[in-house]
Amino acid sequence: MCGIIGVVGTPDAPDALDTLLEGLARLEYRGYDSAGVALVRPGETWRARTASGTESVRALVEVCAQAPPGFASGIGHTRWATHGAPEAENAHPHLDCTGRIAIIHNGIIENHAELRAGLVERGHTLSSRTDSEVLAHLIEEARRAGADLVEAMRQSLGRVRGAFAVAVVDATEPDVIVAARRVSPLIVGTAPGRTYLASDVPAILDRASAFYAVDDDQVVRLGPAGFSAVDLEGAPVRLRQLAITWDLETAEKGGFEDFMTKEIEEQPAALANTLLDRRRGDGTITFDELRVADDELLEVRRVVIVATGTSHHAALVAKYALERWARLTTEVDIASEYRYRDPVVEVGTLVIGVSQSGETIDTIQAVREARRRGARVVAVTNVVDSSLAREADAVLYTRAGLEVSVASTKSFVAQVAALEMLALRLAQLRGTLLAVDVEAHVRGLGAVGTLVAAALTRRDVVTDVAKQLVGARDFFYLGRHVGLPTAMEGALKLKELTYLHAEGYPGGELKHGPLALIEPGVVVVAVATDPVMYDKMLSNLAEVKARGATLVVVATDDDEAIDAVADYVLRVPATEPLFSPMVDVVPLQLFAYAMARGLGRNVDRPRNLAKTVTVE
């Protein structure tokens, strides 16, 4: 979730640097690991970059104390690394071969490898390992052929695949910024004598007097007196004006009441970003960083996943995918217990460590123990160059962006998607799925974001159910197959946010003890979307209904029978069962949130909990 800021002003007000640095400081809440600015005036582009983790903006301010005066225009960037480690050479802005053109980019260029190869063959020198840098050189080529900056941007974007919010400046046109977007957010702001660009409103909230949204595949030319826009074919378009009545704190939350709501709503984007750039032209599924050969992966005979909390529930979903698709025996361990049980690590054991932050001490220690015993390790994490990533032989980044709220939401769906892509890669290598089936599953994963977005539109229905149940104190969450980890995640969200008693159980375990606790006043929340397990789930629901429980059931849109059983139904679109946790968890997140709000809880900062657990 990189941050973008830009300003174009008149030469009589050369304060671009102050604007950029203040804007970058306001974008720090998005999360970042490096930062930089590029300033332009006739014939000169001045650049500074730092890579000091979350201190990068502060370090950049110190570096920029040496900047020459007199710049009225420039661009700035905070980077959340995806391609290339969080090092200064990979920080934005990136320059072309002439040093005059500078670009910043949020998103992922899927075909960067082939574009890079072509640029190198044509004599370009690229100095970073990022996907973004290719844009500077593509624009350089178009400019050399006579295109103005808008046309150069249009031509370059016609050659890239992926998601982007991109801005470019050129010292030969120092009073112009050209920007464009697809998927990644971008806004324009205007004020007398200045025009601003930003990825988020907070960066320019009290500087601009009017705000406009850039939509997908629109290219905008910013000058001191205003802006104009065209589509990728060059036809003029009008930007939508936004009504902004927020204060700065609300603006940082994207206009939402709290970070948790913002992050729940970001789940379709988190899924899209996690799945971008995962396949080569021949269909082979790729990792972000692979330091283990395919031959070694082919030797895998057993998988162990170590994780904690929400990541553990994502791992439980992955177990089903790994066993079904890759035909690999898979165990899921609580990371804090793994190294204390004298684990057996045989030849051919692959250990997967899952952690949103990549700094969860229990998971890191489990992975270290596994490596000590001879296992190969794959990390699934959201943070480039985190401790977990450095411990691993291969890394799969979830690219969900910063998650501020303590209770994880978008991290869960991104982890499930990443782990299922890993399962498909192992299936490819082992030949346990036909190529056509792998392709179908990849397409199915790609469609899940749309289903999640549809589930999010039903927030009001979920909120109404929560209002009816806000007085309840005991909750049992039931599921079977992949519905079980989904139910466990739902129970965890309720516990974290409301401080109420909530337990996740397999539906079939009711009669082995928990049924003794079911009585009037107890709420049973069930996940009943798997057609194979549906009849058994109905039997479990009949057991609790007969003992007076109130039933809340997550069911698919086409399920007509459930209304006769449930007291409340939370509908979701149907999908392939192994993909369903990413969709089914949405109403459970919304339910926990609404219950917490009804009880007056702080949803972003639950008591006694921390976002990243760095002590055992």
C-alpha cells in the first residue's frame, strides 16, 4: 500500500519539497519501508531516497536538508516493498537513463520481467530489482521518439499488465506531472496556483480546496492552473469531484469510522494484489523469492504448517487444498507448541511458516527449529524482508498492505489465497492435477474477490442480526470441512472484539461434550455452505435447535431449505468449497464488528492484545 504525493506549482512559490515531505509524513499510517522524492525544474531532476524502515520519512527529511532551493514541482513516495528488498536502490522515485525522467508507482507490473529483458537488450541500464523501474525506461523510449509526456504515459501503459497508480515528471517539462491508475487509488486536488496528486486524501487535505477521483485507465495531466484527463485511447474524460468533509484522522481511515472497517472493505483489493504476477507465460505458478530448486520441491513428501491465531486458521484451510490438490500429507501446528514437542522432521519435509508481520516470535522460532532439523522452509508473510522471510528458502508475499486494526481481517483472505496458490504450484510440480484443472482453479481464485465484494454489500443485514443478539453472552461456532477453520476464525473475531465467550467446534464434535452446554440463550453460529457436508451440518443444527439454541447460519444464496431451520440467515455467493472460507468469513467479520460496536468496544484496539507478538 505505497503512498503517493505530487505537486505542481508556479515558479514564484518554490515550496514543493515542504509539501512533499509533509504529505509523506501524513501517509505513514499506510505502512512503508522506504521513501523518496524527486524535484524538477528546467533541465534538472533532483532525487533523494532512504530505506530506514518506518523511520524512512524522518531520515528523508534529514537528507533533503541538503536539497538545492527553488523547486516548484515534484513527486514523493513511501514504498511497501513487493518486488525487491526494502533497500535504497529499490526505493522510489526511479529514474530513466537520462536522469531527467522520474516515476513513482503503487501496484504490481505483472509482465515486468519480459519488459526488463527487452529494455536491457535495447541498451537500457536498470539499477533496481523492482517491477516499477521499467515504467521510467518505457516512458524514456516514447519521449525519445517524440511523444509528449501524456502520450508517452499512454503508450507505456499500453504495454504493461497489472495494477498501477503511477506518476511521472520530466525536467524538460518541469511544470507538468502526468499520472494514471488502474486498481490502485489516486486523487487530484486543486488550489489557486497549485495542483496536487495523492494516493490518499490525508496527504493534501488542508492544501487542496477541491478533490477529484482518478478512475481506472484514466491519464491525467497536472499543471499549476489545473488538470485535464484522457482515457488510454486518448479520448477526453472528466474526473469525478469528491465531497470531502473529513478531518485528518477520519481521512487517514479513508472516510471510514475506524481502521477495521477500512480493512474489511479492502479485502477484494488484497486478494487481487496477492494473486497478481503469480504465473509465467507458460502457466507456471511462481514465488516472490525462490531459493530452492524445483527438483528439491519435487522431493517433498510431507508438509507441516506452523502459525498462530488467524494465520493458524488460514493454515487449516490450506491443509485441505494441499491434500486434495497436491496429494501431500499435511499437518498444521500451533507455532508456539511446535519446537517443544520434539517434532519429527524426515527427509522430504517442507515447513511453511505463516505470519502477517513476519515477526511473530513463535512462528520464527518454529521455523528455525525446523531448519535446524533439516527441513526446507517456505514463508507466507505480508512484509518484505521480514525476519520470517529471511529465514525461508522461498517466500510468498500476501501484499495485503498495512493492517492497523489489531484483529486481522484482510490478512486472513490474503493468506488463504497465497497458500492455495502454493498448493497449486506443488500440484503442478507433482503432476497431481491436470494443467487444465490448475488453470480452472487459478481462474476460480481470481474470481473470489468479486464474490467477497458482493458479500460486503450485505453489511446492513448482518448489522440487523447483531442488534437482535447483542445481549447474548455465549456463542458456539460450528463448521465442517473448510467450514471449520472459517467458524474458528469467526469465533476468534468475536472473542477479540467483544470479550464474549465464543468457541469454534467441528459440527460432528457436538455430541462428544459441547452439547451439554447448549441451552436457551446460547447462540450457535454455523457455516453451512459446503454442499458435500450440508446434510450432516443440518443434522448438527437440528441437535442444537432441539435444545433451545438460537441459530445464525451462513448459507449460500441458492439455499432455500435453510430458512426453515435457522433463526437468522447470513447469505453469501456460492463458490468452490476450497475457496469458500474467503467469502464465508466476511459475514462473520461483520457480525463480530457489529456486536462489538453494539457493546461499545474499541474495534481497532481490543484490550490486552497487540498487533505483532514478539515475545514467547
